[in-house]
Amino acid sequence: MGAGHAHKLYRPGNSPVHDLPPHCKLAATFGFVIVVVSTPREAVWAFGLYALLIAAAAAVARIPAGFLLRRLLIEVPFVAFAVLMPFVAQGERVEVLGMSLSVSGLWGAWNVLAKGTLGVAASVLLASTTELRALLLGLQRLKLPPLLVQIASFMIRYGDVISDELRRMSIARRSRGFEARGIRHWGVLAKTAGALFIRSYERGERVYLAMVSRGYAGSMPLIDEVTATRAQWAYAAALPVTALAVCLMGWTL
């Protein structure tokens, strides 16, 4: 992938969080999510502290609250699932606003909402401060299987390529006066999908042959060596270590 390849979640900036090596941020985010998931759902106060930690990290990264909250909308389907749990779960019931709700369902909904929201917020914060290319380099540095890193790399790159191809095909249809307005136009859209698949497959073959002709033998060369100092590791560890302390208190109090 070319240098500087960015994504919609990334917000350019010059903050201590932006400057951290990507593998440090990946490890810190993963550790934070594991700690949050391990926290007992009854420790409601602990999740409030986790939210404050995320807010503090976002402030250090200079990520506006509105930007972060808008990106959290991706979890709406999980919110809908959680809302249904008190109505369909079995067991002890309780009256809330005239509705009979399951106690275990209420706890389950809270568990999904609290942990899911914090996990998504941490992931959004990671994506907001790290470019895609840097994320892939971080995964390489953390010794993720090289084949998985390559698959992710090609998926990201060709996602953009296919999107551009689909956009050009859409412009070509509109320039010929076509507008999909009902079921009778589904045949045209199906043919478009087929043509897009064939074009993508043929382009993939051409790219693969070009890579082989340049010496590709199943592994991508590591162009940038990403390293981290002890101070950077300690800085990145502040979030998961603090969260771990909160988690331990949640189990003991």
C-alpha cells in the first residue's frame, strides 16, 4: 500500500497518541478490551471509570467528542439486540414503567451495552489515531501470521479499487439515462454485479502476475522497521494497566 493511505476513521493530528508506534497502540487497545470484558457486570461504577479513561485518552489524542460519538453509531445493531433481551429472557421478572422485564435480561442488556460500547470506543480511538498502513506494520511487528497480514493488506487495497470500479460503472449507467426505480431493474443491477466480479477477478490476476514478475514468492518485503522505546511502551501501557487496577477492585469490592 502506498504511503499515507488513510481511511475515513483516521483523523490526522500531532498528539502523543498519534506519535506512538502502531504495535504499542494495538497491544494497549487489545489489553484494555480484555480487561473490560473480564470485569463483572455488577460493578457498574467500574464501567463509568473505563469511560473516563477513554475520554482522557481521546482528550490527549485531541479527538473531539462529537467525532468519537458519531463513529459509535456502528454499534446500533447490537444496541437493538440488547434492548430486546429484557423482554425475551426468562427468569425473575420486575415491573419497569408498567412493563414486565426479566432481571437476568436487564443485566445481560447492560453487560452487552457497557462492554460493547467501551470496546467500540477503544477501537474507534485506535483507528482515529493510526493510518491503515501503520496498523498493518504494527500487526507485523506483533508477529501476527504473515499470511493474515497480507490478506488484510490486499483486502484494504482492493476494497478501494472495487469501490472505484463500481463508481465508474454507476456513472456510465447514469450517463445512459438509467435509474434503478423498481424490481424490473434488478436484472440490470445483477448484470452490473456480475461484470464487477469479472473485472475484479481479471484485475487481480494481472496484479498477481505483475507481482510474480517482480519477485513475489509468498511474502511481502518489510520496508519500514517500526520500533518502540521503553518509554513509549510505558506510555501506551498506562490505559490497560489503569483499567486492570479498576477491574481488580471490581472483583474485590
